[in-house]
Amino acid sequence: MRIVIIGNGMVGYKCCEKLVNRIPPAQRTITVFGEETRPAYDRVHLSEFFAGKSPEELTLAPAAWYEENQIRLLLGDPVIRIDRASKTITSHQGITVSYDFLILATGSAAFVPPVPGTEKKGVFIYRTIEDLEMMRDWAGKCRTGAVIGGGLLGLEAAKALVDLGITNTHVIEFATRLMPRQIDATGSLLLEARLKQLGLTIHTNKNTAAIEGDDNVSKMRFTDGTELSTDILVISAGIRPRDELARAAGLETGSRGGIVVNDNLETTDPHIFAIGECALHGNMIYGLVAPGYEMADVVADRISGRHRSFTGFDMSTRLKLIGTDVASFGDPFIEGDNIRTISVTDHQQGIYKRINISGDGKTLLGGVLVGDAADYNMLLQTCKNQIVLPPQADALLFGGRSAGEQTGMGVDSLPDAAQICSCEAVTKAAILKSITEDGCETVDAIKKCTKAGTGCGGCMPMVKDLLNHTLKAQGKYIRNLLCEHFPYTRQELFDLVKLHDIRSYDEVLSQLGSGHGCETCKPAISSILASLWGEMILRKGNDTAQDSNDRFLANIQKGGTYSVVPRIPGGEITPEKLIIIGQVAQKYQLYTKITGGQRIDLFGAHLSDLPAIWEELIAAGFESGHAYGKALRTVKSCVGSTWCRFGLHDSVSYAIRLEERYRGIRAPHKIKSGVSGCIRECAEAKSKDFGIIATEKGWNLYVCGNGGSKPQHALLLAADLDSETCIRYIDRFLMFYIKTADPLTRTATWLNKMEGGIDYLRNVVVNDSLGLAAAWEEEMQLLVASYECEWKAAVNDPEIRKRFSHFVNAPEEKDPTIAFAPLRDQKRAAEWK
Amino acid sequence: MIASAPITWYQACRTIDVPKNGGVCVKIREEQVALFHFTRTDTWYATQNECPHRNQMALSRGMIGSQGDIPKVACPFHKKTFSLETGECLSGDECSIKTYPVKIENGWVFIGMDE
Ligand code: SRM
Ligand SMILES: Cc1cc2nc3c(=O)[nH]c(=O)nc-3n(C[C@H](O)[C@H](O)[C@H](O)COP(=O)(O)OP(=O)(O)OC[C@H]3O[C@@H](n4cnc5c(N)ncnc54)[C@H](O)[C@@H]3O)c2cc1C
Ligand code: SF4
Ligand code: FES
């Protein structure tokens, strides 16, 4: 089957994606012609170009994607002729391709009103990356700007001008109000007031008569005789479907433009489809991306032999201007005897909300939101899914984002079929599945898994609510029972294990749990045991209750080898020790790399080599770095006052002291620290679980910072501390964390969930409001005193050492499946299948 | 009567070579077999050592446990879990693992494999 797609815009691309998913490469050829020189990009977020997004970041899929999926992509080569009789098309460069199915996805062009002067320099349209590049280059010298058109796109263009530094920007609207297609008169007035605050000047009821200037635009003249000087002008007066090709081929087009299609999206020639902004369906051009995507889906279905039709699409929209919330959904204007309209207007705050409900008060028919559109998604879904409204429907208008919850209209009231992401047609059921079955626990994971939110992104708040709700229901955040084997929270177990003086996982399971345990409770309880008793983690049968990394005191790597991370406190290391690391790496053929934690990682060690490697390292004075454990990792340091001309105190010495104090201590999650010698913060201490920054008078102690996927800066716990007090506070802080945090919860998340936040924490740690400080300091002292290097204990214990072999019945043999590939002057793990 | 495929029993290791509530990898012919011992019920299971998720020879190093009544192992790599009775993946993936019968005689573990 030969398929040709004309136009590689958002919808044309989506159609490729849908076809690729439905028809195997062997059964089709797909040829795509694009007039623009770039592969399809995200036009919806085009304005982000001015916020620094590169064209690459806006690209929907790189050229390589088309290649991988065996799509022939011809860019910068518009199709100039369709020959329906021979079923071929011809491109500008003279390429002729035959088709069985032709898909027109030519989109639209900006409508430029027939006003004299539009050809002048400094007059732009707002549709492609090139348009924006030209605007950006021009805008540098401009002081005043103007936009023709007060619709969705015009306002976005106006905001872009302001962002380009042209604070004196005017919007010229021909109609009596802004966004006449989406919002009502009152809403427009409120919106106008808001936009004025953003620095825009709005002129309604204004009709441009001419654009004047010598070469460059300098002035606009209006039909009412008034004038406006401007250095740049953007025309955004509507869109014009690109139907010229279709028209020349004799296909029916609408009187005001658009390629006429039926419910099958066929043009008057059944071998030719039209989708996206060039298609005229039911006398309507859909100027939004979601209906275009739906059309792409329908056509891909039809071509692959499924019967689907397109029966219209909801035109609800939300304007994505920063600082102005505007949305309309369902039928925003509906009025009549059997319709109740409820509205609130708050001029002072610039908020207007209107909802239209059926006479019986049961269903939501549509509405307008200006100034506060936080409830948009919820209202849209309520409207689309015809969910029965609560008796006090007007409550829907109050209270911002939580209004849904207050009226019992939260996300759980939505039916499974509710479309949460309309751009990608993702239902509530699909999102729930991604959480409950595919294990997505972050919005990003859901995005990846379901594609929800990858279009306009408007559904993200709802996706987040769904995620939180579902996780809560699964007990991940609220009912923090450990797992099916233990009906307790981690904190309760911590206290029970201590109270009953239990020393091994097996006994904990016998006394407090049921079943055989699992990969959730085993590491959690092992960590509790380690935090409580400070005993070597592989003793008392606790080895197999450890996470697999702890069990072998090393991190498992791709292919089944392990990494070796010796502790290098504070990042300070002697040349002699560096040489030893090099020698060990050479001897055991390990890949070496400096880690992000200021130490050296040796990768690719065979399980059976680990004890020998460590023996050599230990002999040279190294010890375990606990890179495998939920334990202290590194205390990063900057060079500090010993060398640095700005250094206030000796940050390296203090970092080493801290690292050696807390090394080996097990916690609910890993702990990281840093010490900087002055406010320049070269050790990035504020991104750590506890970070210390030197001040003129001592040390500032910051806590609960985090890097990782959700970075968060640490907060100041106490200022200007002397070294001893600082350590006492850290002792208390760590013990409090170790005792009360849920499994696998970093300090940042722990604090985020703590009622009272940092103030409460400060009260507990600094003011000893719980009266536990002395006990904690004592407990910490016990842990510090009981430290021994696990690797040293392991290599000296023949029973433990024996476990480090791959085959129990052939201990001297290595895993024969392990393979490496060369990498620069070293090696890497072979790619997994 | 259903004729069952002839099984050969291979001597794997001594029972005391296997850690309590954990697993080891046994080399049988040229194959890698994961052998697990649940000490509290004194039950033994054997499966392929390769995790089908990313073809890693790792299951014997995984944590064992139960889900309801099903004994299971969690792969150390991405924590996919598999039933030790049926080999079925319990984390919702399509893949599954082979299981083998185990018997204990005189302190030795034997694993049964098809001819
Ligand atoms: C080796 C190293 C990368 C490197 O080559 O530089 C690394 C490697 C891994 N990191 Fe990391 N992280 C390394 C520094 C970091 C840093 C930077 C730092 O510590 O200053 C961060 C951000 C800081 C932070 O943690 O707040 C970091 C944030 C993470 C996270 C996200 C934690 C979070 O709270 O969001 C994970 C995932 C997790 O722990 O669940 C992770 C997990 C991992 C794992 C354990 C992934 C895994 O399960 O295999 C990697 C282990 C590799 C191994 O076998 O050694 N790694 N990782 C770095 C080791 C530092 C060290 O000397 O110990
Ligand atoms: C600034 C801006 C903001 C927007 N914001 C939103 C929003 O918030 N929400 C929303 O839903 N929608 C928004 N839109 C609209 C959305 O971008 C469009 O609905 C969508 O891009 C339509 O996709 P399409 O593929 O039909 O057309 P296009 O994306 O325009 O793609 C058509 C492509 O076909 C090419 N082409 C035309 N003729 C030929 C030919 N003869 N041969 C080869 N190629 C040809 C064109 O060059 C173009 O690349 C916005 C649009 C703009 C410009
Ligand atoms: S950032 Fe990701 S890939 Fe890199 S080391 Fe950390 S966990 Fe591994
Ligand atoms: S390799 Fe086993 S879970 Fe991924």
C-alpha cells in the first residue's frame, strides 16, 4: 500500500505515528512531503521559542525517527500538483510519487487582510519557527509594537512582543471585544483589564485601513481616522486553510476556504483524505491541535481497514499566556429558557467565572473562566462526561482548585472513559492503568507511558491529581503500611523491633509479620535493624534479607558485574592512594570514572573478584564507600580556607570529620552532605540532605536538600554554629529522620510531608521540643562507635567470603555470559538485549 | 495415564551450601539454574537463572519472598518478580521463567531436568 502525506506539520506527523503503529513496514510505503525545512515541530508551544526553547526541543520527532520507521521524509519540497487520474503527485523539485491513499495535511496559513502596506519590512505573521526567528532579529531595535487580532493567537503574539522587550505593545481588534469566539462580553472586559496590567494596550472596534512607512513599517492608520506609530507589526487576524492544491486538483472546497471532507474524512475523491487545519468538516475548520490529532487517528484507522468516523470535536480551550488565565469549555454562550447561567465577577481581583447548566440543575453545559482557570480541567470533564452535578452547583465557581473536591466533584467522580488528555486522547482508565499496572509513580513516567500531557500540557494538573489519588488509594502515601507481610508503618516497626530487642529479619518476620516477606519489607527491616543495632549487615542470617546490592556490598551493573567505590572522605586523596586505585583497576581490568560525588568508581568487577579487590584496597588503607547502601554516601567539600583565597574555614577537614562520623550508618534512604568554605558554595551543600556553609562566625547548617529528579534546595536550620554544636544538631536531625521517615524517603520528601515544615523541625532539633535530643545524641554515639568497615569484616570472614561466587558448584568459574565492549581506552558493559 | 517426559536428576550442591531464605546459582550441563531455599517451610525451588526482562543472569541473587500464597523471587535489576511455582511473571510482564523440580537426599540437593 502506497501512502503519501502532504504536509509535515503537527497533524501530518501524528498521522505518521498512528500509521506506523497500525501497519507493519512490509505492508506499506509512506512518503511525506514537507514545505518547511524542519521535521514537524510543536506549533502549540511555538512561543516558548522566545523563552529559549531551541527548534530541536520543539521538534516532535527527529529525522532519524522517520528513517527508523521506514518513512521517506522529503523536507523543503512542497507538492505542487496532484494528478488524480494517474494517482500521482509531483513536487517542486520534480519528484513524482504514486499513491493508493493521499492524505492532505497542509494546515493553514495566517490570514493577511487586504490592507495596503502588509509587504513592508517589520510586518510579520506568527506561524512558523522562521517567522519567529525573523521577528526576534527585528525586535531588537523596536520600542513600540502592534498586533492585528485580539483572538487566541493574537494575544499570544502580543505577549511574545512584551517578552521580547517591547513593553509598549498594542492589540488591535476589529470586533467589539477580545477573543470573541471563546468568551463572552463580561469575560472580555475582565481579560482586557488583566492584559493592561501586563503592559498591553487594547483597542477594540478598530479597523486597520493602511500600514505606512517608507521601507519599514512606521505607522498604522485606522478607518476611524486615528493613527498609531509602531516599529513592528504582527498580523494574527485568523487562519486560512491551505486548500490551494486541493482546489487545483478539482476537489470541493468551502466558500471561505477548507477542503470539504465527510465523516470518513474523505474529500470528494475517496482516495484522498484531508486532516487538520486544512479540512472543512461539517462546515467547520478546527483551529486546534486535538481535533487534528483525532482526525489523524481516524484516517490511520480507515487506511488500516478499521471503520471509524469523525463526528466533530469539542472546541474547549485554555489560553496559555503567563499571568492570565482564560478558558472556555462546552458551549460558553448558550442561553435560553431552559438554561441556568450562574456567574461571579470580582473586578478587584480580575476574576470572572460563568457556568451554564441545564434547567434541572443536573448537567454542566459550558462556561467561561477568566483570571482563575484552575478548575478548567475538572469543569471540562464534568461537562464532557455529563456527570450529574451536586445540588449546590454554584459551589463549582468558588474556591479555585479545590472547588472540585469541596463539592465532591474530584477526579474520582469521573468515569473511566473520561478523556483526560484530549490532545492524545488518553482516558482516565489508561492513566490509572499506567499507575496501577505499569508502575508509574511520577507525572513524567505517566507522560512517557501514556503520552498524556505531551500535547498542550493543559491536562497536567489533572494527571497529577489522578496520580496522587491513586497512590493514596494504594497506600503509597497515606496508608504507609510496609507491605502485605507487616501490618505496621515503618515507624511502628522501628519502635517494636527496639522494644522486643529483635536482631534479625527472620525473627522480626516470625514475631511481627506473616508469609515469607518480600523485596519491600526485607530491605526496609534490614535497614531498621542496622540503624538500631549497628551490627555488620551480613551477619545473623541477615544477608539474604538485604537488597541485592547490600548483600554483595556492591552495586550490580548491566551484565551482572559490580562496581567498587572506596570511600574518599571529603574528596581528598593522596597521590599514593590514587596510584593504588589505578593499580587495582589495571589488575582486575576495571573501568574507572570520577563520580558526581567526588570519588572514584571502578566498574565491571566479577562477583568472585570482589573480595580480592577489596582486600587489596583495604590493605592500602581504603574502606567501603557504602555506594550500595541506604547510608551516608559522600560529604562533598570545596577546598576551603587551606588554599582558597575566599575560604573562611577549613571545609575539607570538617567534611572529612563529618564523613568519618556518619559513615556506614543505615537510614531509610541514602544521605548526602557537603561543606562549603564560603557563601560561593562550590561544594553545592545546599543540594544535600545536610549541608554546611562557612560564615564569618561559624557554620550555617542547611537540611533537607535534594538533587535527583526533583531538586530542592536545603533550608537553613541554624546559623553561625560552632563545629561541636553543628554536629550535635546533625546527630539529632539524622536520628529523627532515621526513626520517622517512610522507607525510601529522602530527607527532602520527609520534610515536605512533615506538618509544620522546617519551623517544626527546627523546634524539634534546635529547641528540643520533644525532649528527645539527649537520647538521640546518645543513640547516634552508639552507632558512631559501632562502625566497622563492612568489607573488612567480609573479607576476613570465610563464611561470608564464600558467598562471593557465581556458581555454587563451581566457585572458581566466572559467569560465562558476561561480556564487555571496548570504549575509548577502557571498556563498557555490552549492551543488553 | 499421562506419560511424563523422562527426567534426569542432577546433583547440584549440599543443602548447607545454600544460604537461608536465599538463592545460589548452580551450573548444570552448560545451563545456569537458580536454586532457592525457603527455610521456614523447608521448601526448595529451582528456575532458570536468566531474568527474561533484560536477559541478565541474576535471579539467584534476587530477594525471595511471597505474594499471597505464591513463593516468588525479585530480580535484582529492575525488581520484576516471578512465581517460583509456575514461573509466571507477577509484575504484569509477558515473560516467564522455566522451573525445575528439586529433591533432597542425604543432605544433597538434586535438580531434575528434561533429557
Ligand atoms: C556513580 C554515580 C554516577 C557517576 O558516575 O557520577 C551514581 C550512580 C548511581 N546513582 Fe546516583 N550516582 C552518583 C551521584 C549522584 C548524585 C550527585 C551527588 O551525590 O552529588 C545525585 C544527585 C544528588 C542527590 O542524590 O540528591 C544522584 C542521584 C541519584 C538518584 C536520585 C535520588 C533522589 O532523591 O531523587 C538515584 C535513584 C535512587 O536513589 O533511588 C540514584 C541512583 C544511582 C544508581 C544507584 C542507580 C542504580 O540503581 O544502579 C547508580 C549506581 C551506580 C553504581 O553502581 O555505582 N542516584 N546520584 C554517582 C556516585 C556518587 C558517589 O560517589 O557515590
Ligand atoms: C502560535 C500558535 C499557537 C497555537 N496554540 C494552540 C493551542 O494552544 N492549542 C491548540 O490546540 N492549538 C494551537 N495552535 C494551533 C495548532 O498549532 C494547529 O491546530 C496545528 O498545528 C494544526 O496542525 P496541521 O498539521 O493541520 O497544520 P500545520 O501544523 O500548519 O502543518 C501543515 C504543514 O504543511 C505544510 N504544507 C502546506 N502545503 C504544503 C504542500 N503543498 N506541500 C508540502 N507541505 C505543505 C506547511 O508548510 C506546514 O508545515 C497554535 C498555533 C500557533 C501558530
Ligand atoms: S543519572 Fe541515571 S544513568 Fe546516570 S548514574 Fe545516575 S542512575 Fe545511572
Ligand atoms: S533484568 Fe531482571 S528485572 Fe530487568
